[in-house]
Amino acid sequence: MKAIVVTDEAAGTAGMTLEERPRPEAAGNDVLVEVHASGFTRDELTWPSTWTDRLGRDRAPSVPGHELAGVVAALGYGTRGLSVGQRVFGLTDWTRDGTLAEYAAVEARNLAPLPGDVDFTVGASLPISGLTAWQGLFDHGRLQAGQSVLVHGAAGAVGSMAAQLAREAGARVIGTGRAADRRAALDFGAQEFVDLDGEALEEVGEVDLVFDVIGGEIGKRSARLVRAGGTLVSVAGPPEARPAEGLAIDFVVESDRAQLGELVKRVREGRLRTAVGNVAALDDAVAAFNPTERAKGKTIILVRP
Ligand SMILES: NC(=O)c1ccc[n+]([C@@H]2O[C@H](COP(=O)([O-])OP(=O)(O)OC[C@H]3O[C@@H](n4cnc5c(N)ncnc54)[C@H](OP(=O)(O)O)[C@@H]3O)[C@@H](O)[C@H]2O)c1
């Protein structure tokens, strides 16, 4: 099968190559998925899990990409809940070969059914950003209707999901980002917007929840805005400062079939949209991940156009 392969962290996305690789096999509890569309996260070449397996052993050359939408091609021994020919989408293991390939072996529990009226492109753009937003807002942030949430990077992949989900849950949403992202953040459901380069974050006042995708100095300043009993949730690594009288939580997204179902239901009903940017074929994936100009939205690789 054709796959994108990386061998060297220092080379980054420029070191990606399109190669011929053996088709993976479905181990126990696995599903072999015929990949139709695949998503890749820019930072993943810096994650240790891209280069080692669960025991910490070197596993390069590895196939990156951990989001997919496709069709079940085979089931491993003991696999339950899915069947051959079914449309699926989901988030794959960090420590195994990923989804920038014609086939991927995935634990069945990491996948959910993809309804027939949802494009593979949309399905592949949903898992990481959607699940991260859901888990950050509701599992870790315990967001309730009537509360206020400051969503950093509200025009980005994760932030745009968080802004939409928080707004739908009845929260007051303040988005942040670059000046040029104001319109997009408001369109995604933010009621107010702070341009982090030109406006004072501190003027936001106190909030119940901060959802931080940026970290660093922005994260530190945001911790001071969390009201007593509130929470700072970070997906940009451990927070460098904690709220004086609140919680600070950082987490790594995990797949969850029920939450994937909630997300795709909202997409079908027109209540949630993903920020898909460039869509490219697998043969053009290396160029797509090395753009000459800043790309807006998530790049999706359509493996079977
Ligand atoms: N822990 C987890 O499980 C998890 C899961 C998913 C993502 N993440 C991490 O979350 C981060 C965001 O991911 P994403 O996919 O949402 O990225 P993204 O689509 O690039 O969105 C980030 C947004 O924040 C903006 N931004 C970043 N730094 C900024 C700054 N200093 N001032 C103003 N705006 C700024 C970006 O604008 P520019 O593009 O102009 O910089 C962009 O609009 C990444 O670091 C990713 O690795 C973690």
C-alpha cells in the first residue's frame, strides 16, 4: 500500500516521503480500515509516541496521522461492535502506525460509525479537534449553562469546536486569537473576541473556565482570570501558572465512541462545523503539509478521491 513515512524528527514535515509499505494486519480487537480521508496534526512529529512504541522501543520509520474516516476492511480476532463494509471514523493509537496510508489497523474501541450522509473529509477532520474540545469543556472543565468560558485560538481547529460546543451548551463564550481571526471566531459562536496581539486580555474580567490551546505567557496570564472555584484547562502542555483558587488541568485527548457519536450527530444536524482547509490527494500530501503560505483550516488528505 502507499503511505507517508517519516524517519527523522529533525527533518519535520519536509522529511516526509511517499513510500510503498506492507499493508497492516488486524490484531486482536483491531479493525483494518480502508482509509478514505486522513488528518494530521502539525505537532505530532515532535511527540515521543511518533517515534516509539508503548514499551519505548524505537519504531521509526513510522506512518503519521491519527484521524481517519474510511470503511472497515477486516476484523481481528475478538473484535466486536463493527462489521466489514461499515463506514467509520475515529482517533487512532499514538504509538502505532497512523492514517496517512491506504490502510490502518486500529483498535475497534477507537472508532465510531460514520453516517452515510457525512463526507469522509468531514469525518476525518472531526476526531481530534472535536474530542479535545468536548473533553476539555465537559469532562475536565465541567462547563455548565450560564457559565463563562474563555476559548483561546477560537478560530483554530480545537478552539472553533470549543466555541461552538460551549455556546450550544449555554455558556457565554469569549474567543481569542489574531486580529484577522475575529470574524471567524464570532462566526463559530464566540460572543466577544480579544485580539491577543493588540488588545488587553485582562479586560475580559473573571471567567469560570479557560480553555487554553496556546500556553506560555498567554496561559500564565489566563490563570489570573479564573474565578474562585473555576478551572484552567490546557491542551498545550502543563500550565505554567495555576488559578489562585481554582483548578489547573492538562490532558491528552482520547478516543471515545459515544462522544464521537455526539459530535457527528451535531454535524448532521448543522449544529457543528469543522474548519477544513486544503484537501489534497495522498500523492500530494507532502506538498500539502509543507505549504509555502500559511494555510487556514485543517489540511485533510483524501486517500481515495
Ligand atoms: N492535549 C491534546 O490532547 C491536544 C489535542 C489537540 C490539539 N492539541 C494542541 O493544541 C494546540 C492547538 O491545536 P489546533 O489544532 O487547534 O491548532 P490551530 O488550528 O493552529 O489553532 C490554534 C489557533 O490559535 C492561534 N494562536 C496560537 N498562538 C497564538 C498567539 N500567541 N496569539 C494569538 N493567536 C494564537 C492560531 O493562530 P496562528 O495560526 O496565526 O498562530 C490558531 O488560530 C496545538 O499545540 C496542538 O498540539 C493538544
